[in-house]
Amino acid sequence: MSNKKKKWLRTALFTAVGALVGYIYYKLVGCPTGGCIITSNPYTSMAYMGVMGFLLSGAFDKDGGRGCNM
């Protein structure tokens, strides 16, 4: 598999796992009163944790970010 495909696969997996963690957090901890903006709705909780997973996927890059040619 090419490096580009591996990179996108890793990013997609981190994002999906982050969204799953967000849903689990909503179910186990959640905010039933609606006072918490992120945890009172499963969609916002999943979106927030999905973004965190997306951002973390770049932190585990093997080349240390040297792939940028700017």
C-alpha cells in the first residue's frame, strides 16, 4: 500500500475511533440537563471527539512532519 493511502487510512481510522469514543462518552457520562454544550447531544460529542482524533492522527506521523514542502 502506498504511503499516501496509509496516511489517509490512519487519519480516517483516528477520526472514526474519536467519534466512537465521543458517543461512548455521551452514553456513559453525558449531561442529561442540557447544560453542557458538548456532552448534552450525541452528535456534538461525536463531532468534537472526531476532530480530536483527526488532529491526533497527525501527531503520530512517522516522518515527524518532514513531508511538507512549503
